Amino acid sequence: MVRVLVTGGAGFIGSNLVISLVKEGCDVTVVDDLSMGMMKNLKDVQGKIIFYKHDVCDHVFMHRVLDANFDYIYYLAAVASVVDSVERPYITHQVNQESVVNSLEYLRINHYFPKKFLFISSAAVYGNYPELPKKENGRVQPLTPYAVDKYASERFTIDYGTLYGLSTVVVRFFNVFGPRQNPSSSYSGVLSIVTKCLLKNKKFIMYGDGSQTRDFVYVDDIVRALIFISKKKETCGVYNIGYGEQNKLLDVIRQYEKIAGKRLDIEFKDPRSGDIQESMADVTRLKKTGFVAKWGLENGLKKYWRYAESEF
């Protein structure tokens, strides 16, 4: 049986990944301290996985876990709040960078060679440079401790591959939405907040006029891409994961309203300082692997709404 480790596996994307891996028949181990993840996200696989409620910064513990010599490692554990990284730069740095490097180093010195070590990064590394679409080999401008740590961890992951023969790969997520995203979280995606407001008939605060663009991608396509990339022996370096589409936020909301059959009460406010106005992934490199998205934005919104109605 294929043995897989998922750090941060009780979070939004991690839990969706874990559920898919279990369905594929994998023997899955999850490490999550539940500071951001939730056990209810894993209710569908309860009793079918090994779960450790633990901090990835406990290096001794992580070494014991890594001694299982996994076939695949998906490193999603992170403090995903940009605001938190600004307020607590060193503490978040320990999770977002030091824990990653320590795990890579333990694999190296013990001659563990998983089929793939896949590190999860973010489009936040691109910052505010105006070039569109965002290309993996384009300029980066990490503007916060979160983005700095993500970019540094990317380089460590890639260099451990080129220098020491580990099979490593990095993915940069754009704007992911879908089931198990917590709308009450301070770092949650905008569409989860919109969904909550639609369900509960609450006012949605729009910072800016809604013309800001994003490359929204449904979480099931994210998970499919992660598994696809990890199984491809030749994948290496960095891959953007998005749809390669530039959608205005207000247009996406209007599309979602039609799907939900409800009108969103929107209050417009001034843009927030530091918010990115335009974003879109260049997915040429992803497509060259042979990966084809299944859902797309409209079908993803439909599926998300059906899930939301059944859960809330």
C-alpha cells in the first residue's frame, strides 16, 4: 500500500487532499496541530487514517514520523494568515520555513527518498509586480513574512532536489475555493465569506469597487493537480495552479448569485492598503505535464453552493 504523509491535513485544502488519497486506497498519516485545521474536516475518513495532533515545529516528533519512510509527502502545514505573520514574524517563520527545512534535512541525512516531496507555496510570492499572467520564472516580490518564508522554503525544497537527489516539487496556489473552507477565519478566501453571507442573508463588505481580478480555482481541481504532479516522475521546480483566467470579483459574485438564486447585500468600502488589484496564473507549465482541469469556475461554484446548502 502506498504510504503518504500530509502535514496540515485537517485544513481546508489538506483535508480535501486526504479524503481523495484515502479514496485512492493510500495509507495516509496526517499531522496537524488544529490551530487552523478542524477535525470535522476529516469526519469522512475517521478511523481510516493515522492522525497526530501535533506541532510540526517539534522536530524530534517529526523525525519519528518521517522514520516511516513515506512514498509521498505533501507539506501543507503553515500559518496561512498574512496578518499573523506580520504580527508574529518569528513564530510563523518557524512553521512556514524552519519546519520545512528541518524535514528536508532529516530526509537527506537518513537517506530517505520519497517518490515526491511536494511543498505548497502561494501566489503571494509574486507581490504587486504588474506583469500578467504570473509566470513561475517571473519576478517575485514577497512583501510579508508569510510570502518571504514561502519563497525561501520553495528554494530550499528545489535545491534539496538538485543538490541531494531528493525528488521535490513546489506548487503555487492562486485563489482556491470550495468545501471545508472556514468563512469565520481571518485568512479565509473571499468566496467562502460570500457564501456565508448568501446563506445567512448577511451584508458582505467589498473593499474596493469589485474590479479587482483573481484567478479562482476550485479545490477539487487543486487536489487533482497535486496528486497528478506528485505521481509524475519528471515533475520538478515550480508550478502555478490556477485556471489561467482573470475574473473580476464583482463579476464572479454576480455569477454566484445566479447559481444560488439569491441577491447579495454588498457594502462598498475603500480598498485596503496592500491589496493586490490584479492576479492571474500562467498555467502553461502545468498544462505541459498533461494535467487537465475537470471543474472550472462555473461548475466549481455550482458544486460549492450545493455543498454549502447541505452543510449550513
